[in-house]
Amino acid sequence: MTGKEALETSEAQIAVHWQEEEYYYPSTKFIAQANMTDEKIYDRFSLDNFPNCYKEYADLLDWYEYWHTILDTSDAPCWKWFTGAKINASYNCIDRHLPKNKNKTAIHFVPELENEKVEHITYQELYVRVNEVAALLQDFAGLKAGDRVTLHMPMTAELPITMLACARLGVIHSEVFGGFSGRAAADRVVDSGSRVLITIDSYYRGGALIDHKEKADIAVEAAGKEGQIVDKVLVWQRYPGKYSSSFPMINGRDFFVNDLLKKYYGKRIEPVPMPAEAPLFLMYTSGTTGKPKGCQHSTGGFLAYAAGTSKYVQDIHPEDVYWCMADIGWITGHSYIVYGPLALCASTVIYEGVPTYPDPGRCWRIAQDLDVNIFHTAPTLIRTLRKVGPDEPAKYNYEFKHMTSVGEPIEPEVWKWYYNVVGKGKAVIVDTWWQTETGGFLCSTLPAIKPMKPGSAGPGMPGIHPIIYDEDGNVLPEGAGKAGNICIQNPWPGAFQTIWGNRDRYVSTYYAKYCKNKDSKDWRDWPYISGDAAVDAPDGYYRILGRMDDVINVSGHRLGTKELESAALTVFEVAEAAVVPVNDDIKGKVPDLYAALKSGILPSDELAKKISNALSAEIGSIAKPRNVWLVPDMPKTRSGKIMRRVLSAISNKKDVDDVMTLANPEIVEVITKIVQK
Ligand code: PRX
């Protein structure tokens, strides 16, 4: 899809997209306790005060040494924040809270099975466990500052413990979403150059104990074939002391963390003072080409931005119980389950399993029992809960002061249900727009200052100055109400530093298009391109319409169409594959996969299944397409390009419009018959 085509689609989308809604206002009770009630924050973070304004976020942290340059642009557009400063993320999330709050719960781990006990890990216990794991990583695994380590772990307390142990040593962690396949983990092991893989034997989902260790075996083997040797696989156990996997441990390669830890009981590791711009972690995300991009996030800038936005948008106070229902395997979990809340000394909830297991009341039981007062989730889950348990929230005695929506546009009807039924009309809502690349929120309301508007993400965050361009590089006037490419005019501390090992791709994907002067060291010449289409209303609130590139947002998770297509092409019989997004009431979008078979091969249900399974094996079950359509040929332009726009119209039962530019217009009817039969 070219940008032009996508833009036209977006223009059309606006007409059918929801209309501007009325404001909702926060209660006086909320405002009275809010962290940020000073409207002048927008002036303090105006472009005139940029970049020094970000000292206000940095001051939320403890630094070993302060910076000499707040924003170093000498390697534009690879921005360096707080240059010259030294900081440790693990120290900021743990040690500094001990004098006053060592007995406070840092992590509530909620197992999926309700007959298993919730684990309440205090800051002191977190300190002890993180130190011991750090000792193990340093001594047994030989890891040191700057090394990369791949984690392939599900939602368990051991995941943040491992991340914080890495951060303590300055080791760069690269956590792969637990639901991803072993082969997807292998790609990330290879790209990051990890020689240690940390995993778990099993975990619960949907009432079943999922055997996870096999994925490590697949990952190590596949990485080895590509020349990346993993010499140690560290295996946590779901039940310490008991192995819950049917896949054998490999002698000399696989080690139980819980066994090894015995040697490190009581060990303390001094946090390593890291340069602010040293990478803290990599988070891989899908892009427009097949290969996932390792977004490299910094230590000082990322942590300052995660802490600042957690304090002012999430309104987290140390006494709050905060539950973000994302997975730590995605950026939301890194910024807003682990680093942001722990930097602010909150209690953060980690839930192992499926939100509706064993029944649609589960979330609200957890909220009631832990006395959660800040709740954070994605529209997909809100839509699901509204469908399967619309009356459940009223049955439970919890009270939220604050709720977040993240990851996808939220329909005003769904927003209102969230507000009235889940929030019981008492909680404020923030709709937060951002991305893996951005480390933290770009647009959102500050909840005590700006009113809510259902369906709108809100204005740019303080210090984030959005701008909308048309395809030709013209800036759309403010409040124009027209769709365009939403970009950010200025750098900010949470922004990723580069794509790991691929600076050229970083520059070409995110900065080249609207760059005014490629040799410039002035940030004003380098607007950040988000890849999203958006509309700016007269009140300065942004409505995000969706991706403008070949990325599909399924349940708030990004899937690159090219990644899915290359997975389909691993099936011998497939000659060509094309993936298009289909609108879905619950998930927002789901992928439909079209495959043209090699000559002489006949379509069959078995073959369609084989292709679908290939996507799960290559990427993970989230990549399973809604349908696999086996078609005799693809609609193509005269130059041989597959016209995904046509396939998308067919899948979405929309008008295909003009097909005269196609080399084979007759195929449209044939495919329509197959799909819409
Ligand atoms: O299209 C936007 C959509 O999700 C994309 C980013 O996905 P990812 O990198 O996986 O990050 C998820 C955590 C934020 C964006 O390019 N998106 C994200 N938040 C919103 C959104 N679309 C509309 N409204 C949002 N609040």
C-alpha cells in the first residue's frame, strides 16, 4: 500500500468514523488528590522551554551524576538525553524506596488458578531477589554491562525480577512476548546477539498449564543455524523445585534458576552507575518489511519519561494499587507495569492468565480483593468484557479512581460503557496514544486538567508537539479536521535511540520523509514520523485513525503484513501470499490471508490449515489469520504489484471501486465469489 492510497482510505474513514463527542469532567474528589493540577505545566513544556523542561521529569529520579548536556543532537536524529549523567534503573525502582517503604508491596502476583495464593512481594523482598538473580547473571552466566540477553517469559513475577537484575548490571534485556513462537524468539536472539536465553518451564493460560520450555529448544536450534550460539538457557520453574515441562533439560546448556540461586542466597550486587544514554532494553516490533525492528531504549531518558508520565497521566501515588492488564512482553508492560510504577514506589499487579478465566467476573474479583484503584487496559478487552459480562462490574465492591485505554482507537460507545459500568461513573479515563518506539505517551489528557472526550486521545502531552503533514509534506493547519500523517516536531526523552544494529533503517523509517535538511544537527529539521493517520479537532484533541503503513493492529498488538506473508511462503505449496486487515467487532482488526498456489497444486481445507499453522509456528498464535483464502491468482497492477487494497475491500465486503488499472481485472469477481460465497 502506498502512503497515498492509505491516506485516501483514511479520508474516507473519517466520514464513517465517529463524530466529535461532548466533554466529560473529572470529579472534585479526583482533582483534590491528583498529582498534577497546575495548568501551567503546558507553558513550562512549551517549545520555547524545550529541551530544559524535561529536567522536571528527570528530577523524579535519583542520579549518581547529573548531565552536562540535556539534549545532545550531534548525531541527529539519534538523540542523546542527559549526556554525562549516571543512573541505574534497578536502584531507582527498588533501593531508593527501602528506607521508607521496604514493607510495602511492590508486586502482587496473581496466579491464574484461583486456588493458588496471590504472592505479595515487598520492596525488601524484591531487593533481595533481584540482587541474587543479578549475582547469578554476573557470576554464573558471565554477563556484564552492554551484553544483551533474551528473555522469553510470560506474565510471572520472575519476569520483572529478571529485568531488574539485568538493569542492575547494565545488561540490556530483550524480552520476547511469551505467546510468540520459538522461531520468533530465535530471530530476536540472533538480531540482538544474545548468548543467554532466559525462559520458564510452563505457565497457566485459560485453565491449562502451557508447556513453554519447548520454545527455548526451538529458539536455540534455529538461532544456532544462523550462527548465534546460545550457550546457556536459564529456566525458571512455575513451581520452584518441580519441573513442569515434558521437554528434557539439555545437559551443560539448560540450568534451573531456582537450583543455581541457592549458591547466591544473601548476595548483594552494587547497582552499576550507567551512562544515561546506555541502552536499558530492546523491544522488537513489527514494521513494513519482514524483519522485526529492535527498538533500543535508553536508561536515563526512558526511565525519566516512564516515571513522569506514570505520575502525571496515570496519577500514580505510592499508596495506590495499580493494575495494568497489558503483557510485560509488550512496551506497555515495560513502561507501565514495571519501570514507571516501580520508579514511583507503587504496588503493581501482575496477572498470569486470561482476563475472563474462569468467568467474566475475574477481573473485578481481583480488583476487589487487592483494592486496585488504577486500572489500565486496551479497548479489545473492554469490548470483550462488555460483550461477555456486561453486568459483572456492578457485582463487585471495588472503586477505581482512574482508568486508562491504550493501544487502539476506542469507540465512544465502548468508552461510555467503560466509564459508566467499569468505572461506575466515578473514575476518570485517559486514552493514551503512543508506540513501542516512543517509550511513553504522546497524546493523552492530563486527567485533572483537561476534560475527557470519548474517542479522542487528547492533546499532545506536555513537551510533545504534534504536527500533521499531508503526503506532499505540507503542514495541515491546526484544528483542520482533516486526516494526515501525525508527526512529532521535537525529540523527547522516552523516544527510542535507534533500531538495534540498523541506524539506516531507523533514519529512513522514522525521519527521512519530512526531514528538511539531512545534514542538520538541529532537531527542528527532524520531525518524528509515527506512521499513524490522525485528525486534529479545533480544541487541539487528536483522534487517531490507525496505521498508514503495512502494519495491522490486532487487539492493540502490531503485526507486520510482510512478516505474516513471509511465514505463509515457508509452506512449499504457496506461490504468493498477501495479508489484509479486516474489521472486527472485538479485536479492532484481524488479518485475512490470501494465498495463490504453485501451478498444479489444488486448493484444499488441509492446505489452508497448514498455512494457518505455519503462521502460528513462525510467529505465534496471535498471528493466526481469520481466514486463509486459496485463490487462483492475485489482483495485480501492470507492473506486477499485488493490489492489497482490492483484497481488503473484498474481505471487508466493501466496494472494490476502480479495477481498470489492474492487469487482470477479471480475477476480482473470481476472488469475490470465493470469499463472499
Ligand atoms: O496505530 C497506533 C495504535 O497502536 C500503534 C502502536 O502499537 P505498539 O507499538 O504495539 O504500541 C502499543 C502501546 C501503545 C500506534 O501506531 N495505538 C496506540 N495507542 C492508541 C492507538 N490508536 C488509537 N488510540 C490509541 N490510544
